[in-house]
Amino acid sequence: MPKQTDLLPAVTPRSAPQWLAQAWPTQVRTTPLRVDFYNVKYGIHGSQTAHERARGKRRDPPRGDVLVVDADNDMADWHQKMLPFISPSSEDPEVIFYCPLEPTDQRHFHHLRRKIFLPRDNILPDWRYADWGVSFDAPSDRNFYANWHDGHPRPAQVEEVAAPPAAPANILAKKTKFCAFVYFETHCASRLHFLELLSRTMRVEAGGRMLRSVRHALKPRRVETYPEGVADFYRPYKFAICFENVRVAGYHSEKIWSAFRGDAVPIYLGDPNIATQYNPEAFIHARDFDSLESLAAHVMRVHHDDALYVRYLSQPRLTAAQEARVRGSDARYWEFLRRALLTPPVGAYAPRAQRDGFLRETISRLKSRISTRLLAAPHREFRPTRAFTNIQMRRIWRGETP
């Protein structure tokens, strides 16, 4: 086991900018790396570390201590457990984990420190300002591809559904209902149209807030056990409609995973690259059809052909290569974070505060009415706003067909 001093960088390369030399002093470190978490949880604006210290939680343990994960799986504690050489601190942090949601409290963009983007929902990092990122953007040296947030299954949970049911024919014999529809959002026209198409022939039962047609209601999405509850709801059904709220390459939620866990055949529309994450032989991919009408016709064909249905149900949910990749995801993730925390980046980007300062100085020389307005509202013009984030989060594809 390497010593803590061996884990931390002792030398800053000559090519590193001045701000990096400030954040990473040349002498060998003898204290944990100070980190903070900004806007990484819904309902907590600004520094999560400061917020929880105000609630009486201890956040600066002695050197070498490892915090135990709280019952609510607090993100700061979670990272502290896996990376014991870091210490959550809101006072002059050296590294900031962030998600840019709240324009009213974005002081972290003024820190001349390295920033690591952590995902929330379908938000991508702004690579002009993020040094490293964990997101559904394409994998690279600076980005770790992941969809592990807001109730989405972690690698260990994905691995649990890799194998098909032990006796697919027996599973089919227990299926007493046709298709399930579980949604709380109302703004996706294509899945509503598909629900209508299937309902013309067979009963499709809705268990969420949207168009609920069953007496027993599912727990709200805010509940931690929501994905498992949906999986249990799916068990009597042969099919589950799994249409994402957004259709962005690389982004997929817990919908298809919950259907697999409930031993229902997913009817999926969303991430165009979903076949790289799950075995395409195990689900019905809407993008394989030229219209929603063709998709509905195929679903009915599978419904009336038991052999065809069992063929879908008996396929492994992950191919051998996908399962191997998922199995090693956690180890690669923590190795990526260690590199992001401890390795001076090559060709580091200027921090946002430095870039904004240059822009403000340049604009101030224009001496025009518009430049005066820009300088008077830097929080509106030079930082991401909630309105922009809402556009990203609520982007919909009305009337789109596969």
C-alpha cells in the first residue's frame, strides 16, 4: 500500500500555468487534499461541505481517517471513503467537484483551482472551464463516461441483470398482463403516441403519475428505492415501454435496466448508442423501425408468437464484452479520479475566473453602452444560468419518430 506522500505530486512541470503552481506547490504534501462539492445534490445550493457542517456534521477528519458512508449515501462521504487522501473542506479548497446549476451561488467558478465536473441528469460539462469530467460525454483522457447518478443503476446493479432468467418459458407462463407504462413527466409526445397505438389493440396499464390506470400507485421518483419498485411493478407484464425523456447519444436512465430487472422485454427509444451498453438481441429497439406504427405492429407480432417472445427473454442482457467492461468500471473510475486529483493536467485550461477577468478587461476598453451593461451583470453574461440548464434538462423531441 503506497504511503500518502507517494500518492501526491511533488513536482509541477515547467509548462504548467501560474494558477496550477499555486494549487499544486512543489514541496511534498503532508496533509490531505482539500476538496469541496458544489451543487452536486438537488436542494443544496453552493458548497455542500459548508451546508453539512452547518448541520453539525464533521467534515475535516484527522489525517489518514476515512469517513464511513452515511445512510443517505452522501456524495462527499462516498468519495471520502474511496479516496482517503482527500478531506472535504469549504475553506480554500484545492479541488472542486461541481455541477453548474444555480446561477445565484457560483463562487466556485472564481476559485483559481482545478475543477472536476460531476454529472446530474442530462447535463454535459463545459470543457472550456472543466479540467476533468465524469459524464455521459464521449470517453477521453479528461472525461470518464458514466451514467451513475440520480437513481441510475451503478455498475454492480447493471451486472446483476446481465444473465437472462433461468427458465424463460416459466417466466412467460407467469406473465398475466400485456404492457406497462410508468412515467411522471408529461412532455414527451412520441411515447404518448406510442401508448395510444398499442392501446388500440391491447390494454396498456400506466402505474406512474402520467395517465395512471391502476389503483396501486408507485412511490415518487424521489424515493431511493424507486427503480426497484418499478422493476417489481413490471413483473406481471410481458413488455415495458422505455422511452427516455431526452434522446442524446450516451445518455440513458434506469428505464431499460428496471425492465430487465422485472423480466419484461423493454421497448426502448432514447440513446442511439444503447446497443453498446446492452445486448440489442434482448430488447426491442425503436430505432430499428421506420415509424412508431411499424414498432407497434412488431410488438403485437412478438406478443402473439410465444417462441419469438421467449427468444427475446432468453438472451443475456449484456454481451460478454459489455459485461467485462461493466465489471471493471468501478476500478477504472477510482483510478480516473486519482489521476484527476493528483496529476497535473497537460495543457491545462485557464480557470473560469481567469478567463472571465480577461473578457471583462477587454470589454471595458470598448466604452460603449452595451459593454457597460455587460460589465454591470457579469453573473448573467459570463456564467451558465439556470435557464440554460433547464433547456438542457427539459429538451424534448415532440412528434419525433424513430
